[in-house]
Amino acid sequence: MPASAGNLDEIRQLTEKECRLTPQRGAILQALLEMEDRHPTAEEVYQVARRNWPSLGLATVYRALDMFAGLGVLYRLDAGDGRIRYEINDGPHQHLICLGCGRIFEIREPLELEGLLKSKYSDFEVTYSSIRFFGYCQDCRLKKQR
Amino acid sequence: MPASAGNLDEIRQLTEKECRLTPQRGAILQALLEMEDRHPTAEEVYQVARRNWPSLGLATVYRALDMFAGLGVLYRLDAGDGRIRYEINDGPHQHLICLGCGRIFEIREPLELEGLLKSKYSDFEVTYSSIRFFGYCQDCRLKKQR
DNA sequence: ATCAGTGCAAAAGTTTTGCACCTAT
DNA sequence: ATAGGTGCAAAACTTTTGCACTGAT
């Protein structure tokens, strides 16, 4: 799903309710939209966002990413490699993380897990869930066989 | 489920097949068993294991935890707080992670997710999966209401 | 004799924080 | 004037690595 201008506007509106959308934050959002399917790290967001705002500081990126995650605009994703990755929150989905090449694949399988949980563990209020499958993608499986 | 001697022996046997069970590694395993339900970080394992082997070094703990995870004796758990946590691998289960107090609750809900995946995404070979639910436990929900 | 394993210290890497400055309101 | 936001540098933290040493086989 590619980024759309409408998408960005929605996020702008959402963001402006709570805090200022400075040019720095705009550049960071745009970078995230450009890299929507790439699950970038903070450093990667920083590199891309600097193309539009060269004086940007890395600390500003971290602060903005924290803020966006707090607003629910972003999700944090941990692929197990020691760095936090970020993705635009465009609905629930799951990740396939390849232990060979590190690539992250997205799948969207409707799962009624939270409903199941709510009925069984009603004293825990689920805000969001994370489902990750670790393993080997087709490319890496072929490489292993050789 | 409390630690049992049988449990430790099983792990010892499993471990000795592949590498030496040194006193350092024994102390680390025992610490993990003592903290079985606490999902300790490497630093926490280090502190507890040092009670039984005071000269233990932190690097040794990291190396042993890596090895045990590689052998499948341990699972790594990321609770989203920037530190890797470890737990004895005693079968598939899921985690409820409280965003208020940081406590981690375990649930064991049989889910046939991997079978579902295998049928739908047959070109990705799943080694293991991680399902985490983030939210607020009952204690923290009550605190929020006040 | 060899080789895996260890402890210490240093290094590496990511993320956070302190602080002075800036900029909208 | 004030409060929020920024950039830079330093700090904090977790994890990894280099190296000399040890101890078992």
C-alpha cells in the first residue's frame, strides 16, 4: 500500500490536535510515509528526513518518533536485532521476520485474538497486540539447501 | 510452575550434548530456574547467578544466554523497554505486558496460528512465533480510574 | 598441547538527557 | 513573555569484542 496525500493529511490533522506540526516533524512524517513498507529504524528515518530538512538532529527524530508512537500514529516493531523499527499505524497486521536476511514481510490475517482474550482474561485491558513469526524466507531457504 | 530438580537435570543433559556445563553456566541456569516466572534481563541473571559464583563476569552471562537461546533452552522476550529478557523454554505461551507497571503475565492459550500460516504462506518456514499483548493490568486500571 | 571457556576492560551501538537558543503564539 | 521545540554534545545503557589467562581433555 503506497503512501497517499490523503493519508498524510489525516495524520497532519490528527497530530495538530495535540501538538505543533513543525517542519522537522513534517519531514519526519514524510520520510515515514516514503518508507512505509520498509520498517525503518530511527537512524534510517533521520537519513531520509534530512533530505527535506538538512539541519535536522537525530535527537529530534527520537523525540518525534516517541511522540507519534504515543499518539498512536506509529507502531514500534522489534525485529530482534537490537534496534527499534517504526511503521505507520495503518491497521492490525502481523510480521514474518527472516532470521537469514533480516527482511520483514507483512501479512494481514484477520485474527479474533483480542476478542478471545477479552472473554478469558477480562481483568487485562489490551491496548494493542504484536504477533511476530520468526523463520526463513524462501530465498534464504534455498540458500541453506545449497 | 516452580523450578524442579528434574527440570534442571533435563536441561543439563540437553546442554552437555553440545558443550560443557561449566560451574558458571550451571550458576546461570540455576539463576534462570530460580527466576523462572520473572522474565529476567541479563543484568538480573548476573546478579542472582553471582550469589553462587561470585567471580562471574557479565560477558560470560551474555555469552551463556546466547548459547542457551541458540540451543533452544531459552527464549528471548522483548517487553518493549529496551532490554532483552530471558525465560526457560517450557512450551509455547503468550505474554500480557502491562504498560503501567511493566509486569509481564503469562497465558497459555492454544492457538493454531502456525498451522494457519503454513497453509497460507507456505514459502516462509516459521521457526518460532511471538505473541504479545500490551495493555493495562487490573491494578493499573484501578489506579488510572482514581 | 590444544582448545573451549572465562574475566576484565574497552568498544560499539542505540537511545536519552542537559542546555542554550530559537520561534511561534 | 511564555512555553514548546530544536540542535548539539555529552551521558547513559545495554550488548559485544579483544585479549591474556585458565583449566579440562
